[in-house]
Amino acid sequence: MNVLVIGSGGREHAICKALKKSKLLDKLYIASSPVFKEAVDIRFSSYEELAQKCKALQIDIVIVGPEAPICDGIADIFKKHKINIIAPTKKWSNLESSKLVAKQLMSHYSINNAPIIKAPSRFPLVLKADGLCGGKGVKIIYSMDELVTQMEKLKADFPEGAKRIFMEEYLEGVELSLISLWDGKSLLHFPPARDFKRLSLSKDSPNTGGMGSYCPVELTEVQQDRLDLYKTKLNFMLSDEKADFIGFIYSGLIWAKNAWYVLEYNMRPGDPETQSILNQLDTDLLYILNAAIYQKLDEIKLRLKNGVSATLVVASDGYPQQPKDGNLIEFPEDKEIVVHYSGVELKNEKLYSKGGRNLSITTSAGDLNTAFNRLYSYSDKIRMENKYVREGLPKN
């Protein structure tokens, strides 16, 4: 099979590495990333042009990673050309691009989500921009002064995404990332993962959701039962709404009030959760995606490796506001470490930082402490000026 992956981050690099192992793969293409050596780089100026290139290259499956093409409606364009694409239609991208649309749908199907607050009466509370803000449209607010300041900041930083802003109840608890694949008939759930929520261990640091992850996550019997209940409700919602797409849905969950609450939906795999999940997966990824195309996900039984997989993100100082770019990156080979490229570029065959998150490094081990100790030890060997790595194991 010929496969095209769209995107250039750590998530997409992990997908490429997983696909490269498949016996079903013939040729792998990427749009666009010249640094991914596993795939042939394709450049395009429009989705229509990319669709025509897919036809010429006889692409069997297209996988979309980032939110921008999804929310632009790339799936609708490719479906019109009868190209198999793993991505939601523009209509269903609204679950990610509009938090209020998502809340309305969840409430209709009795899926737990944080109640909206009409007027601030107690703190902390959560301030959210309704639209896309690159993962930076959610703020935890601790005072009235901070509420006013952050509202103005959201409007200034994200004029489109913050056209509508709302407040909701603050829920406290451990979080969980559930990534599922929908084939138009049934859902296949990957093992739950957990990511580092904040830039640092300080509660005042930015909520990036992207500094590390691990998979699987140990749950209590009650948590597992409640998660199974949520999966049933999600499947019913998509079925009842006749969701006519093939694609991923990311459920950002929090354990509060003895139940799982949905904090957000993303209509794509998470980053860096994907890196940990795919490293833990012992089933051919392309086999899974092909089953989705033919609505046979209900026949797939996922196999997982023993132990745990963990991922640590190497970022640039100043991330997420003003990352210090342009730094040479050098790292040693290590058979126990998988290195994924994110915000990087090639200059004279050398790797340089470009963007806030530059690398994600992943490993497998028998337990969480061993895995993260190995990752921290390896991160010390990465030569890069203005390097930043979050310290401490993930407790959100």
C-alpha cells in the first residue's frame, strides 16, 4: 500500500516510524517534512493540488495529524475525489474547533462535562476560548483581576479563536487521554495515556499539555468501569448522529466527583501521547487503518507490549510564549531510545531548533520510574543551547 501522512510534528514522525515497520507498506510519503527520512517529502499549495498528487501517486490511505487541515475541510475535498482519508469531515471537526458545540452535543447524550458558569462567584474557575487557539485557549483563573487580564489577553493573542469566551466550573483530579479510531460504524480504543499538563511542576506555569506522556495508565476498578461506560456513550453518540467519517477522536478526560468528565475533544491523535501509544502497540498500525477503511475495526484485537512506554519532550527555553530558535541539535544513537522530530529544520545536513517543541524521545521499560529515568539521562546527552525539559514524573 502507498500511504501519505500529513503533518510535520512528533506525532506524525511517530506515525511514520510505525507505518515503516508494516509489511503492508509499499511507499510512504509525507506532506510536508524534509527531515523525516522514513518518507518521501511532498510539497503542495492547495488541498486540491495535493488530492491530484495522491491520485498520480496511487495513494491508498491518507492520515492527517494537525488540526488546521482538518478544520479547513480536507476530508470533504479528498472524499469528493474518492481518496481514502483518516480525518473527520468539516462538520465533525467542530467537536474540536468549537468547545460550545462539543458541550451541547455531550449534554444531549448525558456525557459528563464541566458546567458553564454564568457569573464568577468563586475561584478557581476555568476560562475558555470557544475556537482554536493552538492549545493555548484554556486558562485556570484564581482571582477577578486575573479573569479580566486573561480575557483581554485571549482576545489579543487569538482574535479569531477567542471571538466567544466562556467560563466553566473548575474540576480537580487526575487526567486521562483516550484516543479512539472511528470507522463510521464502531470505535477502536487505544490504551489510555497520560500527558504532562503543565510546562513545569508549578501550578502557575502554562498549561501546554505537551511536555511528556506515558502509556498505559493503571486505573482502579471503579475508574475502569466508568471509562467503559463513557466508551459506550461515545460510541452511541457517534452512531446516533450518523457520523460519516473515518478518523481519530481524542477524549481529554478528568476523574472528578467519582466519574470521568470530558474536558475537551480533539479530532486527531494527541501529541505526545501518540508517541507513547504507538511505541507500546504490538499490532501493525497500517493493518488497523486499513480495517478502518473497510469498517472492520470491530474485528481488531489490539496487542500491546509488556511494561510501559514513556515520552519526554525537549523544548526551547521560552516555550510556549517566545521560544529561542536556531540552536544546533546533536544527540547520540541509543538502541533503547526512539527520537521523534517536531520543531526542527535542516541546514547543511545539520539539525536546528525551529519552534517551541523540538524533539520527543520515547522508550519502553518494565515500570514508569525506569522509563523516565532513562529518558532524563538521555536528555542530558542531547547537545542543544537553550534546551528545556520538564522535571518530575507526570502528575498533570
